[in-house]
Amino acid sequence: MEKSLTRYIWVNTYKQQLWILLVVAASMIPYFLSFDLPKRIVNGPIQGDGFGAPDATQLFMPIAFDLPLIGHIQLFDGVELDRVQMLMALSGVFLGLVVLNGLFKFYINTYKGRLGERMLRRIRFELLDRVLRFPPSHFKRVRAAEIATMVKDEVEPLGGFTGDAFVQPALLGGQALTALAFILMQNFWLGMIAFAIVMVQAIIIPRMRKRLLILGRERQLTARELSGRVSEIVDGIHTIRGHDTSNLERADIADRLGRIFAIRYDLYQWKFLVKFINNFLAQVTPFLFYAIGGYLALQGRIDIGQLVAVIAAYKDLPGPLKELIDWDQARQDVQIKYAQVSEQFDVDGLSDRTIQEVFREPVPRLLSPLVITGLVLTDDSNAPILHHVSLEIAPDETVAILGDPGSGGDALAEALGRIVWPASGEITIDGKDIRKVPEAITGRRISYVSSDTYFFHGTLRDNLLYVLKHAPLTDVTYEGADARTFRRKIGETISAGNPVLDLNSDWIDYRAAGASGPDDLLKVIRPVLDAVTISQDLFDLALRSQVDIDTHGVMTDQIVMVRAALRDRLVAEHLDGVVESFEDGSYNSLASVGENILFGVMKPGLMTSQELAEHPYFRQVLRQTGLVAKLYDMGLEIAENMVELFRDLPPGHPFFQQLTFMKAEDIPAYEALLPKLKGHSFEKASGEERANIIRLSFAYIEPRHRFGLLTADLMAMIVEARTQFYADIPPELAEAIERYDPEHFMASASLMDNVLFGRISLQDAETSDKIRSIIQSIFRELELEDYVLSIGLDFQVGAQGRRLTNVQRQKLNLARALLKRSDYFIFNRPLPALDQRSQEAITRNIMTDLHEEGHKPAIIWVLPNARMSELFDRIMVFQNGNLVENGTFAEFADQKSMFKQLVSY
């Protein structure tokens, strides 16, 4: 990267800088005139200079000048005005100059801001571009949070300084020199006083601010380290809690915050000391002007107009001077920041920018072998982990790599996947070093998968299709206001030096996955999901998910048919009593009291259950139906039973996992509340006490809790309350609740609840699994299974995929690599979270399925054990960083070898 920030700014913005400098130069003309005009107003119409007689007039704004060889030129004779008219005219000109100077400042500052934001965008993009080209080893030495902090925060001042880099000294210096020159023109000695004070400020203040720069650099470094440490704590939270080291981390953070406090406090002391001295020097000059200038005026050596003009001119001198000194400090500060950032991003071994150029055309298959010549790999301490390996892998060959972890096979796989770079030797394909082959080729035709997984925040579909998004493949047509916005966006993108890549384009390479477009993409994805045995997981995720009715309209249209098919199947398999459906005029005994009252689903984001319970209309219905007192009595019975059953158990007892009414820590509160309420009527309890008791009754389910609290009369009262609740329901409640309707899909409920339209009996632990199996078979019979999987693909995986299990993450990581249909697959123990049988099943699926697509890709697989090696054309055995055996399964089977020892384990 360019070492000098000033040079970097000039190279990228010199055209804009030259233009704004011309504007600054033009702005000095009205700026100077605004100093001279007050003198003319005071001496002329106010004091009467030139208006000797009462009816005397003067010419206003005559425009004339003399040119060499041409002579006198009169452009405008002027307008004759009397004393009052001249006063008003000159005052109007002064007001016009004020407006004009303001407009110049407005344009200059706006232009500077736009220029600075463009440069900030350029710098941030260039830094991230360099991150994408870092050598693999560099990522082991840096923290992600520190890089993010530098890109986001530390370069922020650089953008603001860009607009000021050349314009600010020109503008402020021009204003200061203009004011100083005007003062000198009025009186030499007053001008020399102003000049002397200016020189003192220009020499002393910058020297004092050097300490501020040093402290600012220390503050920046310590803040960056704090950011990295906080990131480590977040990433390692389970380790911290698991080993009881949270107080150690507190001590470390407190120590770092203490150091930052000391630096910042020292910074404040120096900052305000400099400000005090600077302000003192700025106020000394007016004192001298009033004292010396006033004396000179009394002596008649200067007139009052000149003194007023000098004082007015000096009023505008400290401001630009102070800002000019601030600019110099900012220049040094941002230069230090820029040097620190460039030092972190200017690393050795950076990939050439051409390797990652956009390539929109289909990439041809790799028909050449991978040739490994004298390959030596080392770890971070330069200790060798692979010794001078030379071999060749054909484009249609399958190779099993065996050996203990760290024996060298894993390192070879990482080198083939470009995760590590050779210390010596090389890996070539078609005679080209694999590190120098464009990523458009290696990233599409070579796939590397290990147990390390990373998923971006988004849906399963986004992460699965991520491997197919190489370049924008379609041109989006914008119309009207969108077209104008897009053109402006493209113009700013080019001005900031960013690539013109439309994110709204379709980036998915359907051909690479074997699909013709988005309509048949799921047919390509499904076999891959089946191969890694994750289709069932996606089906379960879909059942637990809400359905986007705009995206999955087919499913919502067919839900009534699915419900009917489920009822028929349950009857056929003698399970019709397992699911109790919701019926408008009856009580569902398998649902809670609250669910029976509501008889619907709360729409997400509109209202919570707590807000519904506190709504005046809801409370009114409970009172009018007499249900509130019944629910209060039920809540008291529940509280008594819970306290009696759980009060003597320790907080961590497993029985508390079955407690649905309250938390373990709520037991003491209810234990203290019951004696106060026992024997007293509902009316004597406070509002908060009633709410705490009634809340318990809403979660009550008779078949589950078996306290015998639900009588036929009480259930009838609940159904009646439901009817009355919906009879005159307010619009805001009607909007927030989606009522159960057997003929419609409920967008606010999960797919499982939509299919069941009821509740499952809790008597049999295997009942839920049986129902799920039946539902899946119904979807399959109705040819809706792919739509269900599509709903599962909409599941949000969370930060880094943490909403998925480790097994699911490793399966999906493998699936998305298979989706690319590459020519070389390198699998480096990709499924350690699975048991041996599951790993063998997935391995056999992949070895079979990948060879049924019209071409036979090469597969290099670092196996966890030797039992599956018979599926491969060739077997390589590594030990202590050396390739010790290389041959076929048949060759090793008939001779004593290390391979036979591995098979016997």
C-alpha cells in the first residue's frame, strides 16, 4: 500500500482537488471585499466622507480600470446616490457578500464531505480486498475483531481528512492571509502585532500537540487490543464457563480498561492545556488592538473606520488560524493511523488481484492431473510436517489417504485445497502453480471440505447455494426512479474505485449445479441432501417452522387436503384418538386452558401473550363470563400442588424440567403468597396477586398435569368465554390474532400445527415420532415432500450456523461442496462428529452418486479408518510426514504392510 496518506489522497482525487482549489481561490475575492466594505460604510455615509453638502451625491459601484497599451476602460458609469441611499446600498452589498461567502462555504464543505466519503469507501474496500487476498498463514496471526475494527472504525477519520487534505490549508490559509494582509494595509504596526501573535501560535501549539499524537496512538492500539480480547471472550465463552475462569477474564478486562483510562485522562489534560494556551493567545491580540489601536486613533494616525475594519478583520483571523493548527494535528494523527493500518494490511505473499477477477463464463473441466513435486510443508514454527512428497493424481482417480492425525495426510489435503502454501516444492495442474491459477477455476473445479465449518447469517438455502454465487449472471432492468437511483449508485461506485457488480442480479450458477434455472434447482439439491443423510433433519426443521405463504403458496393451498389425509391415515392405523382436533364449539382437552380461550395463534410482532392478558377487553370478557374467579381458584390449587411437590427439592433437581407453570426460583415467592391468599375471596386479592395466580391456570392441561381441576361445567364456561371474546373483538385484537380455521392455512403457526390442527396425546412417548412418520409419508404420497424440504431450507441458521447441531453443520458443509460438481474433491476427515457407521454410509453414498453424472471426478479422501479404503482406486499411507506406502487395495492385501495394520485396528 502507498505509505504516504497525502500522496494516496492526491493520486486518487487530484482532479476533484484541483477543482475545489479553484473554487477556494475564487471565494477569496468576496471574502476580502467583506473586510473592506465596513470601512467604506463607516467612513463614507456614516461619517460623511465625500458628502460635504446636504444634497451631495456619490457614484455607486462604477466599474472602470486601466490596461497597458489600451488605456482607460469604463464598463459602468455607476449610479448617483445621496448619503442615505449610499448607506442602504452599501449595507445591501455587505449583506450580499455575507450570503455569497456563505454559499461558497456551503458548496466547499458539501463537496469536501462527498469527496471524503468517497475516499473512505475506497479505503475500506481496498482493505477488505486485501483481506480476501491474504496468504492463508496470515489468518492464524490476526484476530478477526481487530481487522473488523480497523476497517470499520480506525479508517473513519481518514475519510473526513480527505476533503480537508488540500482544501483546508488553502481555504484557511487564504482566509488568514487575506485578513492579515488587510490589517497590514490599514496600519503597519497593528498588522505586525497580529503577525507576531500568529507566529507564536503557529510555533508553540504544534510542538505541544506532539504529546497528544503519541497518546492518541497509544489509545488506538489499546482500544484495538480490547476489541480483539472481547471477541476472544465471546468466541470462547463455553471454555471460560467450563473451567471457571470468568473472574480471570474480568481481571484482564479491568486491567486493560485501567490502562485505557490512564491514557485517556492524560490525553484530556494535555488537550485542554493546549486549548487554554491557544485561547489565551487569541484573546491577547484584541486587547492590544483596543489599547494600541485606540491610542493611534486618538492621535489621529488612523481613522475610526480603519480601526473598526481592523478589529472586524481580526475577528475572522483566530478562527481560521486555530482550525489550521487543528488541521495540522489532524494531518499528523491520520498519517499515524494510516501508517498503522497500512502496516497491518501490507503483508508478504499477497495474492495477485488478477487471481480473483470476475469470470462470468462457464469454466471448462480440468482434464489435467494434479502434479505434486518435492512438496514440503511446515507449521507456524517452521517445523516440517510433510517431507518432499512427489506424486500425481489423475482427473478421474479416487485416492484414499490413511494415517494418524498429524502424520502428513491431513497436511497434504490442506495443500491441495490451498489452505496452506508450500514451504518448498509445488502443486501444479496443466503445468501451472495452483496458487497462481485464477480462483474462477480452482474455486469451481476443485472442492475442499474439512471438519471446520462456517456458515453466514441467513437461511440454510443461502448457505447451501453460496458455493454457486461466483459472478452476476443476469442484467437487471430498472425503470423510472429506480433507474435514476441505480445510475447515481453506479456513478458513485466508479468514483470510489469500487467494482461495478449488481448485488440484485442473479448470481447463482445453475449450470454448474446441473440445473437449467431456479425452477428445477431443488431437484438437484435433493440428491445431495439424501447423500449426506440430512433430508430428514430438514423435514423436521420444516415442520417446526412458520411458512412464508408468498413463497410457498402450493403448500398453503394443499394444507386442507393434507389434514384430511392425516385423519384418514390415523383412523386406518387405529390412532384416531391420538390427535384431538380444534373444533369451534368444543373444548380441546389436550390443549392448555389459555389455548382454548384464545382458539388461535398470536401473530408475531403485533402483540405478546402478556399484552393480551393485560388488555382491558380480554379482562372484561373474563369478568362478564364469571371465568376470572374460576381461573383464580384453579390457579390457587395449582400453586398449592406445585409448592407441596417441589419446595423440598434442590433447585437443580431433574423434576423441575417438567415444571411448566413456574420456574424453580418462583417456588419461594408462591410459598410466601399462599398463606396470605388462603381463605380470602378473589375480591380481596390485589391486582398483581390475581395476575400471578391466574397466570398459572392458563398453562394447565388436564391429561398432562392430572390435578382434576377441569370439570365439564368449567370447560363449557371456557368455550362460552371464547365465543363472547370473538363476538365483539376490537380491531387491534382481531388484527393480532389468527383464529383457528379448518379450511384455511394459518401463517402464524408452524407447519406441524397446520397439519395436525389439534394436539397430540402425551400418554405415549413414541406417539410424536409415529405421527411425524405418517405426516412425512403423506407429503411423499401427495408429491409435496420437495416443497416441505424447501420450507426447511428457509430455516435461519443463526450466527456462524449455531442454531444447527455440529453434526448438521458438517453434513451441510459437505453437501454444499458436492453441489458444485467439481472435477477434484478433497475430503479431509469432513465428518468427525458422526459415528463410524454414519460416516461409512455417507462415504459410500458419495462414492456412488458422484460417478453417476456422466463424468468421474477425482476424489482424494483422508479417511478416519482404513475399512472404507477398498472403495478407492489407490491408497496412500502417511507416517511422520512421509508417504510410506502407495498402491491399490489388492496390492496391499497380499503383503505385509502398514496398511494391513491400519485395517486390523
